[in-house]
Amino acid sequence: MISCSEKSDYHFKNPADALEQYRDFHHSIAAVPQTKAEQLAYFICQWQELSDTVYNYINKDPAFTTHAALSMTFQETSDSVRAELFRLAVDCSLSDVAYVKMHTSPYRDDADLDATKKKATAFYSALDKHSIYNKGNTREKIELYRSFLATTQEHGINNKKELISFIEEEDRHFRTFLTNIGDYSDVGMQDVTKMTEQICKSIFRAASENRLTSEDAIVYMGMRTCRRLLLSAKVCSNLIKEGKIKSESQANAYLWMPLQPFLSMDALAVSMLTDAQQNQMMEIANSFPKISERLVDKKYIDPEHLAQIPTQLMRLYISVL
């Protein structure tokens, strides 16, 4: 299987030829009875490249805007390709979902983001060296978290230095919360979530107003999302494997967290993953069968529903390509 990053060289004689080659690609996939994650990822990469190339080529033809024949044919073929990918996405594992998402992001080789990503990677690698907050009880720790967010929200994020400082301090509070996650069932967190969302919006607003570069906002915030999702997934996975689940509602809540990286990370976020985080994502995926077994044994989760989740996640990903 060749790498997705290897570029094919398409040559079209005219719009009709371009669309014919696109239909030929659809027919080639339709002829495949079943596939594994590696070939599915390869098909998706081929589709992304060919569809972009064909669209850009036929878009130059005056007939593209004069009448709908070209665009309709293109869209019909795109829908047909997507339908075949849906057909091939059966009996998937969470490891399959991880592999396909990590190998099909169109941003994975984006040179414009690469320099910023290298700097951000060094920054995020050092975050675990900062200790969590150990003083106080559960409510005192969450109050400290609230106070930090309220102060940040009032002051705002106005430059890269303040962005870095916010992420660094927020990470300590977030890891403190995860360490004691089982103690927060009776502690309301809605205001923490709301303030965090508003601060994130203000960061991207700062980028739109040129107080931050778009590259810094995209990369640092994208890597922040990946880190938070993977940290949460790891903690909740371990709690399930250790049998520290006391109710069906808690089981559903904790199961949701290991699935979040495979659901919430879009193509851009996936491209922000470091090599270590990619390995961590695969470890979480590989541990999912054991997690599932624990929850099924406790009769907290319907096994048939649980078995369908990875395939549903794969098809959801394909639906937004």
C-alpha cells in the first residue's frame, strides 16, 4: 500500500474525460468486496486528491457555471464514492477508526503550520513537569479553577505570551480535576465549562483582530484540544479497567470519554497530534475491547450497541469528508 502523501499525476483531455476518470475511480472501489483500514484510508486519500483535482479542472470550464450538467455529474459521482466507502466501513474496530483518521487528514503535511507545530510540541511536552494542585479538598480545588478562569476572562488573551501562560496554568487545573474526577459527581461544573468556552472564543477573536497570529491560535489551541481529549480518555479508561464504576449512569459517562478523541477530533485536530499522542490514541483504541468487556460483565452497557459504535464513528467520519 503506497503512502497517502504520494501524489498521483492526473491528466485530463477535457471536462468529460475528467468526469469519466472520476467515475472509473468509483467503479474501481465498487468492485472491492471488503477491505481493511489500511486500504480504506488509501481509498479516502485517493478520493480526496482526485475529487479536488477534477473539481478544480471542470470549474474552469464556462459550462460549469452556464448549466448544471457538469456539477451535477460531479456531485452524483462524489455521492456514489461516499456510498461505497460507507459499504466498506463495516465491522470496524476503534483501532481502525484511529488509523483511518490519522492517515487521511488533508492537513498532515501542511508546511505553513509545521514550524509553529514544532515550537508548540516542545511547549506541550514540558507541561507534565508542572505539578497539579494538591492543597485543599475537592470544592476548594474547583474554586481555585473557577477563580483562574474568571480572572482570565476578565483580562482577556491579548498576545502569544498570555496565550501560553493561560494554557500552561489551565493545564494544571485540568489535570487536578482529572486526578480527582470521581469526587466531582456532586459538584456543578457548568460555569467552568461556560467560562472555558468563552475564553476559547476570545482567543480566536484575538487572532481575527491580529493580536495573535492565525498559526499560533490554530496550532496551540488544536494541540490543547488533543491533549485534553487524550488525558480524559486515558483517565476514564483506567477507571473502567480498574472496576471503579458504581452505576450505569457513571458507566455511560466514563465510556463517553475514551470515545471522544475518535469522535471530536476533526481532520485539523488530528494533524496536530504528536508521534507520542498518536501512539497514545492507538493504545486507547486497543484497550477498548477490554473496557467494553468490563462494562458488559457489569451489565451496564448493551453489548450489541457497544459493538456497533466503532463502525458508526467510521461512517460519521466518512460522512463529513
